[in-house]
Amino acid sequence: MQVLVIDDSRAVRMIIGNILRDAGMDVIEAGDGRQGIDQLENNPDVELILVDWNMPVMNGYEFIQAVRAQPVYNHIRIMMVTTEAESEQVTKALAAGVNEYLMKPFTKEVLIAKLSMLDVLDY
């Protein structure tokens, strides 16, 4: 499965990417929502996106709105991975079209559990 990880922190992209690679996924990365759109357009096999909320150029919320506005991407599952913990932010992200929401900091086990809830892992 091809996964797009979008976060302005290279360290966070590396941590998430390593967990996903260990789970057998093919990972591509972007440092902001605009780069995420470019990666999505250049990689039509993406089936899952993990995106941060707070990023420069185009934030995660704007990215989700842009992706969900294009029916060709309706099949892609999106998980918001962010420090935004207020229930209003969670509600806003879910209304915009995210399938799951994960708060930073997180453990590998919690990320794996969230991925399992999205039916992208077998365990």
C-alpha cells in the first residue's frame, strides 16, 4: 500500500515513515499541504494519507478540504496526526473528511491501532 505522510517536521515524517515501512507500506513524503497535493497528483496509487494540521504554505485542514473537493480521491483514507487536541478541531477535521484523528505525541502501538481501525493493516 502506498502512503503519503505530510508534516513540516522531517523528524516526525521519519518516525511515522519508519513505522509504516516496518508494517510493509510504501511511504512517500511532503513537507506541507501544497507539496502533498503535488505528491498526490504524481502518485495515483496513494491509498492512505497521514497529515499534520499546522504547516506552512498549506495547512492540513486546507489540504483535506482540497483533496475531498475532488471525487477522484474519495477512496483515499485520511488520518490527521496533530497536536491539535481541542474537540472543536477534531470535529472540524472529521467534518472536512478525515477518517481518523491521532494526537501527538503518540506511540507506535497507538498508531498501529488507528491504522487497524482504518482496515489498512492485518493486525
